[in-house]
Amino acid sequence: MATTYLKKAAKTPESETGTAQAVVAEMLAEIRAQGEAAVRAYAERLDKWTGEIVVPRAEIERRAREVPASVRRDIEFATEQVRRFALAQAQSIREFAVELHPGVTAGQRLLPVNVAGCYVPTGRYAHIASAYMSVATAKAAGVPTVVACSTPYKGQGIHPYVLYAMKVAGADVVMTLGGVQAVAAMAYGLFTGKPADIIVGPGNKFVAEAKRMLFGQVGIDVFAGPSEVAVIADDAADPAIVASDLVGQAEHGHESPAWLFTTSRALADQVMTLVPRLIEALPPTARDAAGAAWRDYGEVILCDTRAEVVGVSDRYASEHLEVHARDLDWWLAHLTCYGSLFLGEETTVAFGDKTSGPNHILPTKGAARYSGGLSVHKFMKTLTWQRMTRAAARELGQVTARISRLEGMEAHARTADDRLRKYFPDEAFDRGEPVRA
């Protein structure tokens, strides 16, 4: 049993993070100190934007009317798919109350955060889908205020199709801001007076680093890096489809890994021949991104058995994982680490990225080992509560006092003592040895 690298990456997703950390730290410090003035300065310097930051509702409606009807229909269809899946997720968890012990009742409530910030990138591509993936999911969770930000596009404000997607998905406030300054503005509540409780959405390495640095002050969806794809394939797979799907995700950017895990040497050789040809046939922007991504980050790993493939795949914990192999139910049962799983040739990452319903904002850089992607649950807080009778306090109070004293926490113990004395003044209890030191 063995695994063999037929193609090994020259770089890792961590290769380019150092510079971003220094740049983002400086920007956040300046915005924290100078507030909206610093944000406006960065918007002008980095994005050449000097217009209004908060997009007026009338402007959103005016620009929506300019979107072609066919585009509106597609965006509305895809948004509804995402909304329906998010609502189904919301129904998968529930509030409850349970009597844990006679007289002791505990439960949980499910409440949305009050303010969500949704970042929608517009750089090499206009990420229309990221608008409804984040905003529609937040609104399905019941978030009262959703603030959406996106970069100015060609000096004309937010890309018109991105803006329409924000509107259809239900954004309450839209701001023409990109990059670190957008993340900071949402976190600090600049221009809205409503600091975000959570910030979600994909972005470049500077956006990802800003979210990482602000985590704790605000919640975030995932520690995101460049988009990733892995394809598992056996000798039944179509090498042309496998190659196409690898190139389809390498298009995301220069640092986007594309990995093939296979038990078939013949298929691996065919895919490695096809991928460069498919990249060369792309238009210039995509060709540049995919070419660099495949050259520097692409890998092809040959395994003897499908069990070995599972081990490799779970170690990589890819953001997107496609399976082009026999016995799909076996793979579904055995794979454990991925952001989103695509079973069978008939589906592909692009379907998930744009229209099928499950969210495309997913963990990268191995985070799928411990985290899932964006879901309605990310916008909801699972809050616990409890109440009890005095009779229940009689029993729990004694145990609490004794355990607290065993831990050396006398003040904790005395909160239990006080209740026992108040509710049962005529009784003597074993409350443990008082802490002396």
C-alpha cells in the first residue's frame, strides 16, 4: 500500500500570508483611530471611490430596473434555491425544555444575531452568487439587520448584478466598500451605527486576514483562504470531466489549489495531459489565474486503494470535494473532512457555487477538519436557560458546595450555602470542608 505524488505543489496556501498580516494590522489600527475618515481615504486610494458609501434605497431600485429581465430571473431562481436550503437547515434544530432532575428544568433558545455583515468580493470576477449565499442565509436565520458591502466596479458603484442580488436576498443596508476597509467598517459600525455581530463572506488574503484579526470582537464564518477543489476518481471516471472540473476551480485565482486523488494511473496521466490544454483554451484573465494555480498548487496523488484515498482526502480536508467513482454511498459513508461534497459526475462545484442551494462559503486550508461552511446556524445563537424548585436546590446545593470546595472555590460554595440556609434553616447538610487558604 502506497501513495505516490505524480504532481507535487511548489507552494502552500500559507506561502503568501506574511505580507497581508502586516498590511492589515496597519490598516485596522488607522481605521480604529480615525473612523469613517480613514475608511473614505482608503476607498479613494485603493478603489478610486469618492461617492456615497451607503447606497440610498432609491438608487438601489433605480439600478435594479436597469438589470435585464433574463438576469433578474436567474438571480431570483438561484437566490430562492439558497433560501429554501437555509430554511430547511433552520428547521433541523429546535428549541426545547427538559426536566433533568425532579424540579430542575433546562432548555435552549435559538436566537439570531442582531446585525450581520456580508462581504461580497468584486475583483477579478463579479461574485454575484456570494451576495445571495450570505445575505439570503442571514435573513433565513431571522437576522434583523444585514449590512452588505461590495467593491466599486469600474467607477460606477457596486456591480449592478451584485447589487440586484443583494436586493433580492434582502440586504437592509448596502455599502459601496471593498477590502479591509469594508470589513473594518462593518465590525466597528461605521456609517450605520450598528456594529456587526458576525462578518461573513469570501475575499482575498487581505479580507481574510482582516476577519481573522477581528475575530473575537466579532464572529466570523470561517478562517478563509484561496478556493480549493479536490477530485476523487477511479478508473470509471471520465478524465475529460475530471480535468474540466479541476480547471473550473483553478480559475478562482493564482493561489487556488486543485488536487486529484485517484486509484488509476491511466486516468491520472490523461488528466495531467488535458489540464494544460484546457487552461490554454481559456480567455486571458482565467488563463492567467488557472495557469498559475495549477503550476504552483496543483497536485495529483496516486493511491493503491480507496481506503488510502479517503485517508489522503481527509488529511487535505478540501473546501470542495468531488467524487467521480463507483459506489457513491460508500464514499459518502467514509469521507469525513470536506467543506461540501459533490457525489457523482452529474453534479459539480460550479453548480454548488451558483445555483443548487447548499452554501458556497466554505472552510479552506484544512479547516474542514473541525468546521463546516456558512449555514443558517452561523447566524443563530444556541442559548441555554434553567430554573428549579427549592426542593431541587436542596439536593443540587449540597453537591455544588462540596465540589466547589474540592476545587478550592469557597465563594462558589457559599452561594450554595446561602440558599440552603435560607430555604431549609432547620436542616444540617454535608457541605464539605471550608477552604482555608
